[in-house]
Amino acid sequence: MDLGILTYDETEWATTHTGNKVNKKHGITGTQNIIIAGKSIIEKSVSIRGGLAAVRIGKNCILKSGCHIRPCFKYFNKKPTQCNTIIGDYVFMEEGCIVNASQIYSFVHLGARCILGNGCVIRECSRVLPGSVIPPDTIFPPFSTIGGSPARVIGNEPLCTENLMIEACTMYYENFVPKNSHKPSLT
Amino acid sequence: MSALLQSFRVKYECSCGKFRNLSDLHFCRQCFKIKCEECACVEIDMLYCARCLEASTVPEARLKKNQCFNCVECPMCMNILSGRTENDKFFLICQACSWQTREAGIEDRDSAKKWPVYENEITNEMNDVMNHMKKLEMIQNAPKDSKNRKISKGWSAHHLPNKFGLQSMVEKKRQMMFPDLTPLSVHEPEEPLSLEEELENRYKSKNLRTADQIIRQPLASSDQPLFPVRVPLQGRTSIRCDECERTLVKRDYGVVAYKFKISAFAREYVPDIRISRPVQFENDKTSHVLLTITNLSSSPIQLKISPQEKSRDDLVECSTPPVNISIPCSIDTDTAGVPAEKSDVIVFRQHNRIGLNFDFIPNQSNEHFLALSLEYTQNGSFGLLADKSQNTEEASSKVLKANVIVQLHN
């Protein structure tokens, strides 16, 4: 199914010169530590804890409402140290995800309300099923379907996931338009 | 991503007759056939541990019994165990269920590797029997081997004086061909527990175990504690066409590689059909479905879409006549989104996408499927990719066919 056109109220949203669209009712702190590459959509009540450590988000990422991104911490010499969180390009996060991961690679789809434990790593082209809980310090290989609590690899994603994710994320961004604009609706 | 685009609603027929998602299919450029993983040859490309992403060679994997020696999983919840230190000694803890190696009665160790596992009690006996059988095989094959050797019958090393140590060499070789056999003691089978007794034992033990836990450690009896489980190695696969044996999909070198050396995904050769908007059903009245067709290949496609006749109860009856269209390839992206020529069927053209409107009458049941058959030709680069022995022109004008079933209901 094609993704339909989504309209938004321009007064509630801010657009940066790199094409990022951010809802003004966000919970982003420590903005000097956050880098968002461009063409990303950050919806209402998304919180990014940039005050703890640096957060880098790639291009064409979609963070739906209620997502919470918090840098992970690791113990060095018995003292916890906050580590940077890196999120790749074309990552789609559904509503209410709690991300405490150390790294999410490109073309990853996180289902609604999933919880990513401290310091976990998700490699490219993977999909996390809705409601799964990933325990801390786990690593998942590319092309894995992850699900369950505690989450495990329960299947494989199609090998052309990279193309599908690029298509879907680009389509979502292009169809996300202000209310008053006249995007030519073809249907 | 297939979940977001709901690609499961459109199924393509593979050359083996099964209907699958387009993203799961491959296209053989030499046989001009759609192949799925079941009808193509799937080969193991590389063995690796899915927990630490470390590759291992085949002999190494065989030596390790196809298990990773560095990673261990929790016997309770199958999550990876992580090491902790206390007084310079290691123990393992599961971060999901808080199970510890101390609970299994394993003492803390000096190194975080090499945790005990249950071994089969008769492993040594089995090895002895295997060695014995190998010796027997050698004796059985000895006459055959000596026949194959080209030595004249008249000559024998036995006649040589043992001056240069030749005699002992020959004797050694002879012994290798006819090894000494020491008879093995007969294995005495033990009386196995009856099913009732075993179930009773299991019920009596304090910790009832799930079937998963028992299957993962079959050698642990019900009164023994469960030990950490070694992680089984996984195979990364490459796909080869079963007819022409050409590689369809091969990933780059490296466990974590996600790019491909060779890839022939069906969506890059076959027109991609998708439902554009949710379908509104009106009972016994003509309803409409808007399908978008995308050409993701590198050459323009001449396409003929014709609805199939109602052969099953769950199929809907489509009144739209067959449609002939040409779709430009994704490189020619000059055509901006415009409402198309005056036609009831073609709704819009945008770059390499075309929107088509199909009329159908819903059937009585709750399930509605629309069956379409596609006939398409591609020219340009597609023909050049064909086998050189074939005529290029013939290959480029070859009419390819595909059957599609579209699930109209949610």
C-alpha cells in the first residue's frame, strides 16, 4: 500500500535549512550535542537527551510521537560513563519507542512501543517487531527480524530491505506536507 | 519495511507455482524466470556466530561442533550471558532474567571463557568404536588399494637385504594397511526409564522446565542443574538458480556486510504493483481499486495487464478490459506528476509510476482477491544481460509473464 499524504499545521512545526521537520512540542534537551543530518521528521513529544552525551541521527529518519532517545552508559573502572548514541540513515521509529541503544545502523524499522536496552547494537536492514524488549548489551546481525521479550532473532528480512526502506522513508517525507500547501494529489 | 508498505497484500507467482511477496523473489536474467528461495539452490556462504558476529571456517566449525566457544546463552530465557567480576574471578549473569552461573552451582572462574557443558557419558566408548570401524574399513580396502598400485608381481622388497633400512619401511607400510585389531568390549545397554517414571521424576524435581529448555540441553537429567548453553553458529546463504546454476544473490565479504556483490531481485525486473488507497466495498455494486505500477528496472517496460476470470470463490469479478501501457524507467524522471490522458483506467502518470483504476464487483464472502496476469517486454539493457549465445534482439523482445493476486480486503 502506498503511504498516503499527511498534513501538518505549519504553526506547530519548525523546519530547518537542511530539511528537518521538528514539532515544537518536543522534549529535546542539550541541542548543542545533537546532530541531525537532514530530511528527518521528529514528531510531537519526542525526547532526545542530548544533555547526557552526543546523539547523531542520520538523514531521512522518522521519529514518531512519544519516542525517547537516551544515550547509553557503560562502566569503565567501576564508574558509569555516558556513551554517544549513533542512529544511521533511513531509520523508521514507530510510536512510543524507548531507545537506550549504543548504535542503530541504517535501514532499521523499529515497531511501536519497543524497548531497546542499554548499549545494544542493531545492524543494518533489521526490523524490531512491535512491543519487543531488547535486553542490554545484545548485538543483532544484519537482515534479522527481532521479536519477543527478551528479544531474539526470529526470522530474516527480505534481502532488498535497503531499497524498500529508502523508498518508504522518502515517500513518507515527500507526503508529509503543510496543511495549506497544494501538493498535487494525483488521486 | 514490508509491514509499513503492506507488501504482503500483493503476491506474485513464482516459477514453482507458489505465491509470494515481490520482495522475497529473485529473477534469473538467463532463464527469464522468477525464482523464490525454495525453488532456487540456497548455499551456505559463511558460518558465523550471531551473538559476537565472528566468522569461522568450516573445519574450525566442525571442530567446535558448530558452536561458538566465546558466547554462552542463558539456559532459562535464551538471552546472551554477560561476564561480571568479583574478587578478580568471573561469573556470568543474564541481564534479562538475572540468572547467574552461581545458581547452577558453578564456581567463579579465572577466565570468562570455557564454561562447563554436559558431555555424553559414552563419548569415549563411541570414539573407540569409530576408530575400530575405521581400521576395519582399511583392512577391507587393502586388496583394492594394492591392486591399483603398479608394482610388478615378481619383485618384492622381502628379497632385499636390510642394508638401507628398506625392509623396515616396507614393513611399516604393510602394518599401516593391516592394522592390529584389538577386540572391543561389548557395550552393555542400561535399562531406560519408562515414560511414567521419567515424567514422575520431572514432576518431582523442584524446577519444572519448559520444552525449549529441555531441547536445548537434552543431556541434563531432571535432577541436574542447567548449565550455560553455547551459541550455535549460523549460516549466511547465497542463492543460485537451479536451472542455469548462475548466482542470483551473493553478499559482500564480511559477516556484517549488507551490500551485495551480485543481486537479482525480482522487483528490479518485474513491474511492482501496489494498492494505492484503502478499498471501499459496496455490496453488489461496482467498486474501485486504485493500483500503482512502478517500473524499477533500468529500461522502459511495455506492459499488458489483464484481469483473470473468476475461477475461485474468493476471486472478484473484474469488468475492466485489458490495459496496454508503457512505463518509462526510473532514470527518465522528467515526467512530473500529471493527470493522465482521458481514460477511465489510467488515473495518473508520475515518473516511473502509473496509477490504474480497476472496477470490480465484490463477492459474497468476506475475502476478496483480484487476480491479474501481466505480460511485459523490456528492451535495452535487459536484453544485453541475456546469455550471449541467445540472439540479443530475441531476448529483448521476449514476452515475459507473471501472475499476481491482490488482496483487496484488510
